[in-house]
Amino acid sequence: MIVNPWTVSALSLDTVSAGLGLITTGLAVKQLAASWRTKQESGEKLAAIEDGLYLLFWLGTVFLLLRFLSWPFFYLTLHSLIDEISGAMCIFGVRNLQPTLSRVLEITKPLLFYAGLVWLLVFRLERFGNRAGSESIARKSSLILLCICCIAGLVDSCGSVVLWLRNNAELAVSCCTTVTDIPSRFTVWVPESLFGSEYESLLWILYFLSNAILVLAALFVRTRLTKNITSGYSFLCLLVLVLINSVVGTFAFIEVISPRLMDLPFHHCLYCLVQNVLDAPIFVALFVLGNSIIGAIYPMWLLSIQWAEESALHSLISKLLLLGALCLSGSILMVSTHLLF
């Protein structure tokens, strides 16, 4: 293990999260099993069950919030190790100490963030916006999703603990230039095969166009929502647009935005962008947050449409659409400011 204040803090956070996740997972599975029983319970027993659920749901909330915080802290900790490792020039090089585990965690963390965000929204509706007589269905929906989130969070926290313990400063690594700057890199092969050698200008257009379409679509759906015109099809279309925007944005950040904003025309490393451009963590985070918020609406709607109060559900969706549109607009504005000035 490489010991510094960041790794010790990250190890402590992940260890505490693992313990809390283990407790929460066990309680969630137990409550889920109990929720399928149909026998009549006394009033005292029902009160005890409700108290247990209240405790469980708030344990889940704290656990997921800790895992959300651990996502940016994960990269800050990797950044703190750059000077300790021979051959590392950015976070990409530090990842190569444990490449397989690091890549798994980099996939797990955003997926957990997305699933956890959906559960927090469902939990809010379950606590404050469910219809009378539908408590059982609401409880089961929330418990099933919480079990999935807790298991994923437990894997994420345990994997992070293993990563910090196994990192070794005596190992030498290769850094980003050996992968991100070679002509055959994946992020250039895909757009070049689709758009030809002039893919860069088209990728710029697609980046701004896909973000603009998603923002306008979110505001349009919100306008229809205020007029009480809703359908699951609209939310599904928004989810499809989020997926397209996420893919286009990822390629754009790597292939055209990073080189332009760093003033390094042949360097295509997203990690270097976040390290070297002062406000890059903000506009990248806004891009991720905006897509996640809008993308969370459809699964939340599917899970809660049978039991949530219509007014509470519509109010929450309206707020999410506005917040997601603001996040994406802020990200686009910050990138555009760099291009103009």
C-alpha cells in the first residue's frame, strides 16, 4: 500500500462504507423477504416493521451518499499518487498499477451512481408521495431496488479497499500517451469509420447538437407535464436521447474538446483535461449529472407509476427535467466560453 493522507482517508471511507453496506444489504434482504408474507400482523407488529423500514431506508440513504462522495474522491486519491509512481504522468498511469480492478471500479461507480439516484427518487416518493392503500407495492419496489444498489455498493467499496491495499509504488507503469495518442485508438477509429477523416468538425457539431436536442426535449416534456399531458413514451425517448448524448459527449471530450482546451492538438486524454484545465472537473461533472438526472426519470416512473400520487410524481419529474436541463446548459456554456475566449 502507498501511504499518504489521501489513501488513508480513502481506505477509511471505503472500509466504513463496506461495513455499512454489509449491514444495509442484510437488513434489506431480510425486509424484502418479510414483505412477501401475506399473513395479518398486529398493530404493534406493523409499527415495529415500519420502524425497521424507516431505519433501513435511512441507512441506505447514508450508504449511497457515501458511495457518491467516494466517486470523485477516488480520482483525487489516484491523482495524489502520480508523483509516487515511476512512469505515471496523470491519473491514467496510476490506474495501470491495477488496470483490471481500476477499470471495473470505473464502470461500477457511474452505474451505482445512476441506480442509487433512481432509488433515492423512488424512496422520496415512497415516503412522501404514495397513494393510500398502495404502501405494500411501494415498499416492495423500493426494497428491490435498494437491494440491488446495496449489493453493487458493497462490491464497489470492497473493490476500492483491495485497490488501495494492493497498490505498490515499486511498480513502473506506462501512461496515457501510449494509448490515447496512437492512431489506432478506439475513440478515433469509431468516428473516423463513420464520418471519414474530417470527423473532428462533425464531432463538434454532434456534441453541441445532441446536447441542445436533449435540453430542448427535456424542457418540451416539462411544458407538456405542466399541462398534465404525460406518457411513458416521452420519458423513454428522453432516456434514448441521454444514451446518445452520453456516447457522443464521451467521444467529443476525448477526441476534440481535450486537445483544444489543453492546447495540445495530438493529446487526447480525458484525465489530463481534468487535471490541467481549472474548471474541467466542473463542466464534466455537470455533463454527467445532467444526463444522469434526466435518464433517471424513466426507470423512476416505471417503478412508481402504480402507487405514487400523480401530483407528487409530476412535481418531482418537473423539477428533475429543469435541473437536468440546467446542468447540461451550464456544461455547454463553460465549454463554449473556453472556445470563444
